[in-house]
Amino acid sequence: MAHSSADGSPTSGSTTTHHPAPARLSRRALLRTTLAGAGAVALPALLASCSSGPRSSGDSDSDSGSGTATLGSNASDPLPRQAYRDVIAGYQAKSGHRVEVRTTDHNTFQENINRYLQSRPDDVSMWFAGYRMQFFAAKGLLDDISDLWQGFTGFSQALKDQSTGQDGKQYFVPYYFYPWAVFYRKSVFRQHGYQVPKTFDQYTALARRMQKDGLVPFAFGDRDGWPAMGTFDYLDLRANGYAFHRSLMAGQESWTDPRVRHVFDLWRGLMPYHDRGANGRTWQEAAQSLARKKTGMAVFGLPHPGQQFAEADRGDLDFFAFPEIDPQWGQDSVEAPMDGFLLPHRGGNKDAARDLLGYLATPAAEETYISADPNNIAVNSGADTSGYNALQKKAVELVSSAAHVSQFLDRDTRPDFASTVMIPALQTFINDPKDIDGLVNDIERQKKSLFADEG
């Protein structure tokens, strides 16, 4: 599933009284709750993206009828869309109940989530864990499903925490997660003799070499607004550490801080190696350029290149952790967003919706999805992971070894700040990366206004 845009953001565990900062797992907690049993790897991950329009919008993948539950889906790309069809078909065969899947373009779903939840939402809706869910639960737009959680099995305490609102009640059913990293084609690296970079200097040197070899070093498309957030997050996590990044997302640090300016200065140095015209290119187009060997690398979430590579080429896809910038932090943090399902308060068919959510929380439901879309990682410890491909196994290892796991910028901060401030700010930077002072001053001015109610 495509990561996210920005109309809500995840994670809890704050240092402020009114607005918790995104909660994360320490490495020990992550390992303690993740590696479950022989052959079955469950990650209490915390990870990418959207919601549909009003109940009348989108297109339906099945017919509605009396007693039918409706599912608002943001899985508009072909691969995840088919995977969800398989899941729903399994549920209908098992339960005898019908589900109407209403699919909306991923980005449109995300950008309209607030209006959607306040109007006539579907009975069940796809969405994200952590603060991005908590924000809407606090507004009374989601139903408490704590009683359903009492019957769930295979979910770690860490997963439950990511599914819990600020009031201590559960509002979310976790489904899968996926890490962000730097993706590349193994054959391209072999052809040119490239080595995986460990440090930022090596990363920049590799980009220069790729450019000399006739490749665009970094595939880049930010028309949807959110893809660039992944690069910003990793630059900040590597340069300033997890604690500062978390505090920055919570509105507790100034965007004019020299540490933030340093992030944009590092990024400015990389911009000559990025695809030009990124604000007019979709992430799908960027991933396709990587698949066609026109570009050398791309900062993405696991599903993004995976969904754009032909089946025959997927074995050639690989990734490495975003390189170290400051040895103090190394590569200790990983972005790993988690997607799942909500019960909108204004949805109509509560009984049918709750029954569907109960099924979606089962290992069988996750296994069906992952078998059709092998670009994500199941979170239920009961799910059979013996069929994981090399990338999935490597993704599990990447997240398991991290000291800190973040969600994503537009999930780790206020949705209004992510959508109305950061998307245009990053797109402005992409168009003209010279005026960093003006950029950070403008972000800080708007941040103060939006976060004023939390002071």
C-alpha cells in the first residue's frame, strides 16, 4: 500500500500534557515482543496511509445489500487492491456475510479523511496506527473496540499500545507494517561495481559516480506531497537523533534551530543528484524509473518499488539502511509505518462492521493478504511467515535490529501541520533549495500558530 499523505499522524507517548508525542519502541522492547516462535516472525511495528471519500464516492468491488458491511479502502494500486479482494472473499466464504469494498484513490482518501469521518463514512475504514489514529479518536470520530481486543490473539503489547487512544481505549486493528530504506537493483550495482554505502559521505560519493555513469542517482517523485517526508525524516534521525526528531514532530523544538537548518543543508547538497521536476512526478513513476534502470537508488517504503517491479524482476530488488551521518546516532532508527482498520463512529452497520474487524484481526486474514502482496510484513504472531521472500526477511531483520522505530512525518505529528505546512514547505524546498532561512522561518511561524492550543 502506498505510504501516506498527510491528514492525520501517528503515535503516542508524549512529553507534553495535551498532545502526546509519537510513541516508539526501544530495541529491547521491539525484540522482546517481535520474534515469536520458530518460523513465525511478528513485528510490533509501527508503520504508511489514507481514507476514502463520502459513502457515495469511490468504486465498489462487490454489490451491496441488506446487512452488508462497507469497507472504505485506500488500496487503489492493483497489487494491494487484489490482495484485499482475496481477503474479503475469504471472509465472505467463511462468514456468509457480504462486504462492499469502496476503493478511493490513495491520496484522495488521505486528504479527505477528516471530512469523510465527519460525514457518512463506511462501516469499516482503512487507516494508520498511533497518533494518526489517536487524533480522530480524541475527536469522537471513532468507536471504542476495546471489547473486541479482549478476544484478539497474536498481538503484542507494543501493537496494542499503537492501537490505543489517549483515553486508554483501543480504536484500531493492526494489519501489517513496512520499513523505509534506500532501494536499488542488484544487477545495476554489479554492472558498475557499486558498493552499498554505510556513511553519508559514501552515499554522496556514490551519487556522484552514478551521475558520471549516466544514471540519475536518486529516483524522486513528490507530486502527492508525502514521499519527500521519508528523506527529511531519515536526514533528521541520522543527523540529530531519534529524541530530537520525536520532539520536533511534537512541536516542542524550533524549526529555526541550527540542527534543522543542518538537515536542509545536507539535503540541499543531495538535490543535484535527484530526479528533476519531482513535484510533477508521482511516486509510482519514480519507482518505475528504478525498475527500468534509469535511476540508481530511491528512498521508499517496501511496498512502493515492490508494487512497480514486474514479477520476474523482483528478485533483483534490494535495499540498505539509510546511511550514517553522525556516529553518535549511527543507523539506530528505522521508519516503519503500520496500517490497519478503524470503526468510524458515524458508520451505519455496527454489527456487520465489528464482525468484519474480528476476522481482519486473525492470522488467516493476514496470511491471505501477505500471500498476494509480499511487500508488507504481518504483525500477528500467529501468521505463517515461512513463505517470506528475501526482502521480507531482510525487512524483519532491519526493524528488529533498530533501537528506535518511527512511523513517518505525516503520522508522527499533527495532521494539520503535516498537510497544510510541511507538504507545501517541502515542495517549495524541492523547487528552490537555496533559501533555507526563509523556509524554516516560515515553518516555525505556522507551527507556533497550530500548536498554540497545546502550550
